[in-house]
Amino acid sequence: MAGVERGSKRKQAVSALRRDLILEAARRVFETEGLDGASLRAIAAEAGYTPAALYFHFESKEAIYAEMLMDSLARLKAEVDRAVAAATTPPERLQAAALAFFDFYARHPRDLDLGFYLFRGGMRPKGLGRDRDRELNAALEASLMPVGEAVAAMGGGVDNARAAMADLFAHATGLLLLMHTRRIRMFDVAPRALMQRQVGRVIAELEGA
Amino acid sequence: MAGVERGSKRKQAVSALRRDLILEAARRVFETEGLDGASLRAIAAEAGYTPAALYFHFESKEAIYAEMLMDSLARLKAEVDRAVAAATTPPERLQAAALAFFDFYARHPRDLDLGFYLFRGGMRPKGLGRDRDRELNAALEASLMPVGEAVAAMGGGVDNARAAMADLFAHATGLLLLMHTRRIRMFDVAPRALMQRQVGRVIAELEGA
DNA sequence: ACTGCAATTCTAACAGTGTTAGATTTTTCA
DNA sequence: TGAAAAATCTAACACTGTTAGAATTGCAGT
């Protein structure tokens, strides 16, 4: 029994290594060729595999994408947390969190692609079981939490906290999409300034109340 | 010469009819099956054509999509204009325009799909020449103009007008995306109320200055 | 060391996508 | 009616994600 378990664990560890090998290959292709270029076959070739072999380690292409997005969201959260830790007062923390979120995606448009692709409207039956989707949602929410916490620390209730999170998230998302599609030029305006102004509005309303 | 011209015009008219026939088929498929279901082959089948035949009338699948989006943007503009015409004071017109924009896409998520698809980041070389893209941009801008005009009527300069347009467009886009992907549930908040609040902020700042 | 079993990978194919070349039909005009 | 032009079809190409089944690899116990 014990021997079987040890053997099983070793096998699992080896299998996990193979998974990571494929994921690293996927990240490499995704970073250089973009999401469109990160086809299953391209990832398999980069990892030195045949396309079908990937299905032993992942249940679909989108499962690989989901893993990459989880990684991306972890990096996002790390950056937001770092920015928040450097701030002192709650309003400063609110501003730091919102701007760190915005800046992260402004600096890493590829991650934005990934997010927009997996967090999309009508998702196919094949793509991503409910559990994986919930995991991604939770990871995204985790990176947004510092905003809610700052609002709470400022005396705003739970409703205000949630409203502020949704408000700033939507505003950031819209601006980022506008930048990313290069349609911001239509308005001849600096998107980050608009983001800052929005943060200022939310803070002012919370302090005024 | 005159005869040739008349003949040519007739041919062009007939050709335009065929185009419209295909476009109507495309709209039908798109409305019932969604964007994913609106493949070139599905559109061709619905129109009673072979896939290749469509390339005589359109240069690509995305060209068909572009035509549908132009139509969608025309309907959007019509609705915005109607709402603006029903308002009297500039602030009311501003609010009417922004909310009409928001409501249009809240009521027609399919049109949102289309817009998000064609107004996307890295567009392939094959898809949509620069001219078509500019046309779509212009049509979108036209539907946003009433906001800018209202700001101008309120004494805001050109910069304020553009900033307000970008601000409200980004906010609406972000909220709509949040609704459309059903991720608004994360925040337990009413998106239209957030949109109204945002319009209120923009108006208040313009009136305060 | 050998054998057997399980884990892993490959080959080959399927159904689908957008797109193109070339032959063929249909329509139009003199 | 005959020739030119417009419109459509057939067949294929290159690509996508995915699956079934055979072949290989590697590890475990005798």
C-alpha cells in the first residue's frame, strides 16, 4: 500500500512536470505569436509533441488557456497587492489598487487578449467546465478585493464596496478595450487620465458621504 | 454609350439585389444562431448558394459582417437620435443620448457580439481593409456625437466634449461587457444604475465648472 | 532479467472553418 | 443566333480542434 502510494505520487509528480513543460511551451508561443498563433498544433510543436498527445494532459485547448489565465491573474494580483502595500491611507490604497489594475493590462495587452477571450459571452459546451470558470472568476475577484477593502476601511458599507469595485472595474475594462483596439484615437484623449479622474470621483463621493 | 450606361446600371442594381439577398440571409442566420453559427457556409446555405458564390459579391466573410455592423450602427444612431430629440435641455439630451446607447446594446446583445468581434485588437491582414474600418469607426462616432454636442451646448469646450464622449463610451462598454459575460453577478449590482450615476457625475462636473 | 501492465505518445482520420482556381452555367447584348 | 460577360458550381487547399485505436515507453513484481 505504502509503496503503491509512493509510486503513485512519483508518477503524479512526473505527470505534473509534463504538464508544466507543455504550459511553458504554450506561454512561449502565446507571448511571441499572440493568441491567434497559439493554436493547439503550434503549442504541441513547440513542446515537441504531437497534437493528440496534449489531450492526455489537458482536456481541451481552452483548458490550457485557462491555466495560462490563472497564472496571469496571479501576477495581476501580486502587482495590485504590492501597490496597495506601498500605500498608507485607505483612499491611497483605493487609488493604488485601481491604477495598478489598469496599468497591469496597459503594460501587458496579451494578458488582456487572454482575459477577453476566456471571459466571453456565449461559451461553447466544450469549453471550460463550470468549476474552471468559477475558479477564474474567483481569481479575478481576488485581484479586485483591495478596492472593496479600502472602501470598507473608509466607512462605506458592503453595497458601496461592491458598487465601487464594479464601477472601477467596468471603467478600467472599457478604457483598456478602447486603447487595445486603438479606437481611443477617435477621442484624442489620454486614457490613464480618465482612469485617474474616475478613481478621484469614487473617492470624493465616499469622503463626501 | 447611353445604352451601355443604362445596361450597366441595371446590372449593378440586380447585383445589389443579390447582395441584399445574401445580407438578409446572413442577418437571419446571425439572429437565430448567433455569431458562432453564422459561418460562411451557413450563410451560403440559407441564401441558397454555394460557399464560393459569396466571394463574387463580397471579398470576405468579415466584409459581410461589416455590412451587418453598419446596419446595426445605423439602427443605434437612429435610436440615440430619437431619444435626444425627445429631450429639451442640453443636460437632458446628454443623459438621453448616453442611456439610449446603453439601452440599445442591453436590449440587443447580438449587436454587441458583432461590435466586439469587428472592433477588436489585432485584426488579421485578410480582414477588412483600412477604408471599411474607418467607415465603421465613423458610424460609431456618429452615434456618439449627440453626447459631444450636448456638452458643447453646455459651454464645455471641445476637450471636455471629447473627454465626456470617451468617458461615457468606456463606462458603457465596460458595463455592457460585464453584463454580457454574466460576470456582473460577482458584484451583485444593477448595471443600469451605475450607468445613470456615471451620467450624473459627468453632468454635475460640467455644470459645476 | 523478464514479463505484464499501465502510462504515455503517435498515426490517421473526422468534421469543421475560410478561401481560391478553374470549369460551367446562365444572362445579357448586338 | 452567336459572342461576350456575369454569375455560379465543383473541387480542392490549408488550417482548426478533436477523437479512436494502435504502438511505444517505462515502471513493478516475480
